[in-house]
Amino acid sequence: MKHLLTLILFFILITLPTILMAQPGLPGSPEQTPIDGGLGILAAAGGAYAIKKMRDKKE
């Protein structure tokens, strides 16, 4: 009986997460969007703006 309970518990612990955590795969090639220099430029501009605001606040 102990082996049966162990087997059932093992089966539940292995199969249940795979059923509950199933996620769809990645989209195909045409739907993927590359992130290139534009995002970096926006991040740098935002950082520069934040630094400017912090310096203006000190004065």
C-alpha cells in the first residue's frame, strides 16, 4: 500500500505541473519584432531627461 501511495504521489507531482504550466510556443518568424537602436536611443534620452530634472531640482 505504501508503494502505491508513493507511485500515485510521484505521478501527481510529475504530471500536474506540466498540465497546469503549459504555455504556447513562440510565434513564427513574421510575427517577431526585432529590438534595435531605437529602444536604446529612447532609453538614453529618458536617462538624460531624468538627470537634467535632478540637476534642476538641486538648484
